Amino acid sequence: MAYTDKDIEKLQTTLAGVKVRTPVGVAAVNMPLANKECVTPESHADVLLKHVEAGAGFICVPGCDYYPPEMITRLRKQSRTRDTSARVKGLRFMGDPGVMYHASGGGAMQIEPEESTATFLDKVVKLIAILRKKKPENVPLIASIQPIGAFPESAVACARKVEEQGVDILELNLSCGGTAIVGGAVDYYLEKDYPLLRVGLLMAEHIDLAQNIVREVVKAVKVPVGVKLSPEMGFPRVVAIARAMRDAGAKYVQSFNNAVAIAPPDIYNGGRPVWAFMDANPLVEAHGSSYKALCYKHVAGISKFAPGLDIVATGGLEKPEDVVEVMMLGANVAAHVTGILYYGRNLLRREVAFLLKYMDEQGYQSIQDFQGLGLKYIKPAETVDFSAGQVMAAVDPIKCQACGHCVDHICLASYMENGGAYVRQEVCQGCGVCVTTCPHRARTLVARPL
Ligand SMILES: Cc1cc2nc3c(=O)[nH]c(=O)nc-3n(C[C@H](O)[C@H](O)[C@H](O)COP(=O)(O)O)c2cc1C
């Protein structure tokens, strides 16, 4: 569908009180995929601006690390020591249906020597300057910052420095799965004692530590602050965490970051790693469409039980329809990474076109017309009418291939006779498992005959 700039105005909405041009974008990715030394502010900006050209309504600027040298020296004395000689670096991706794994050397979480932290900040400062000059006004910059250890002052220093560069929103990454996969991580978490690492998820698992950091950052800056959560937090715990973030002053939460995972071992090769050119099977980070159900759970759970927060839905969203679904469950905007890797920026283009057509067809004038519409239907299970006793399964004899699948699992109502599948009315409870699993889509739920 062809559309004009004027049409796109219909998609404008807000996140944490800041206008966003469209409700779709690319979530934080720490530098484009290239050797870090080769990524310049110009090349990084080019990638992010191409997202905008494709329809992104906001820009996530990740990896804005700034920790003043004297602070690092001081905190090093106060924090648990860690063997810093192991600094393996590397990045490798691998996909299974629905899951993409990425292994990254734990060196990425290590605090760099003071000089290189400064060099890195220099790159981010230049990147933000280029983006501010070239991006449209209603496409805000969301800068991602991460504390080191559980020290609020590290996040505050970084937040202030990045705010000075003119970003519109600050996002606290308290959810990086990369921290949970380094050696010693289990002890750090269980002993609630962290070394000077970007500890993300590990530390945010302790609500009091996370709240402390959010509170200090919110106090230190004027721009709105959001918090990126983790799929590891689970339900209903995520509600408690979201409420704590809100009470500490956060204006939004992002449903989640990567999950912690392990790739399957090679069962035909003595359990060796399936990773090409890698000598072990490390804990890794995972993302992709199989995490969509968790994303919906976080979005709906937070909308319903932690009101007063905006939401960025992230995790497994890979279709234009997914964007509308999460927004109906209360999200303000949707952001992807894996979807962009599989389908390219064309996913953003398709989403913008879909949203315009969908709103036109459904008679919605603005995003707010449908945001949160699904929430009133989220109810305690015992209050929902399942029409029990009034529905049953039916078989379409033309579609049925008599394959016998429906009698080869746990259903007691299906039976085979004369080369076809049938349903015993009096036994069928209308659960719909056959509708979901019939390989030939020959089953439907119908009203029981009176
Ligand atoms: C290669 C890669 C790098 C990422 N880097 C960051 C990062 O620097 N900061 C961050 O907050 N999230 C990072 N993420 C997490 C994504 O922003 C997103 O939360 C996650 O991939 C789940 O969304 P998805 O299922 O759409 O991929 C990264 C993800 C990938 C795949």
C-alpha cells in the first residue's frame, strides 16, 4: 500500500510522554554486527537511520557506557574481585525453529580499562550528534545505559553524560542476559555481591538493588527513564518488579531483553557442541518467536496489574499483526531485533503499511483508539464462560484423511470407523485439542445439538 508522510501522521503516539512518529522500531543492539574496532559513529548512525527510513518511530542507542576513571578506581576497592585475565571475546549466532541463540564472550561484560571506556564514550557522543542532526524531529532517541555492579553512581554518571548529549529518553538496561552466563554468576547472585561487571539481569533479580538504581537515576536527570526487564523474571514476579520500578520513578518498562539459554548438544557426536569452530557449549542468550508468548504475558500482566507505566513490547514479535496484538494488550510501542534479522527492515515497512490499512478498515482514527482494547477481556479464569456442555468437536468428512492422529493421543472422544474419524458426542467436552492438532484441519468446534 502506498502512503504519504501525511498518512503516517496517523500513527504518531507517545512513549513516556515523548512523541514517537510510529509505534514500531528496532530494540537496542550493542553495535551493528561487525568487528567493534571497525564500527565508526558514522557507520553505526547509518544503520540506525536506515531503520528510520524504513518506518521506525524511535531510535534505540545502545551501549552508552561512561564511568569516570576515578569512580572505577574507587569502586574496584569496594567490590568483589574477579579474575580479569579471562577476557575471551567473540560472537556467534545459531538458529533452531523459533529460537535464535547467540553466544558472546563474557569479555563483553567486563569493564574496560579507563582509557578505552573514554574512547568508547567518544564514539557514542559523535553517534548521538549525527543522529540528532539527521533524524526527523518526532523520532526520539532512547539511550540505553547499564550500571556496573550494584552501584547506582555508575548508572547516574552515565545517565548524566548521555542526557547532556541531548537524548530524549533514558533506558536502564537491568536485564542483560549476558551477565548471567559468565563464570561466577551463580555465586554473585546467590551471595548478592557483585564484581565490577555490567551485571544487568543478575542484579535486577534483587528488587531492592534495582529500585535503588532507578531512584537515583530518576533523581539525577530531567528526561523520562524507562527500565528494560528480562523474561527470566516470570509471572507474577514481573508485576512486583514493574511496580517497584514505577514507584522508583520509571515512566515505562520494556517487556524484555534476551533470555538465558543453552543450545542442544550434538546427540550424534558424543554431546559435543553444535557451534561451528567452538570448543564448548556455553550458556548463551536466546531470542525469537518462541518468546512471543512470554512477551504477551509480561505486557498484559504489567498493563493489568501495574498500572501507571507505559510499555515497550519486545520479545519474539515478527509479524505486523503481532504489533497490533501487543498494543491491544496495553503496549505503547513494539520493538524487535530477531524479526529484523530474519525479515530485514522490510518488517518495519510492512508494519507501517499494515497499521495504516488496518486502522482504515477498522475505523480507528488514532493509535489510542485501539491501544489497550483487549485488557477488559482479561479476567480471572473462573469468571470466564467456556460454554461448557454446549459445544463439541465436529469432523469435516471431506477434509478428514482418516490418518488416525486424533485417536493416537490422549483424547477419549474420537474414534475411527469405516475409514473415517468420528466424535462420541456424550464423551466430548469441547476442549478443542483436536481442532488445534488435526494435521488436516478437519476439526471445528460446533454448538451441541439441542
Ligand atoms: C545481537 C543482539 C544484541 C543485543 N544487544 C542489546 C543491547 O546492547 N542492549 C539491550 O538492552 N538489548 C540488547 N539485545 C536484546 C534486544 O534488544 C531484544 O530485547 C531481544 O533480542 C528480544 O527481542 P527479539 O525477540 O525481537 O529479538 C540484543 C539482542 C541481540 C540479538
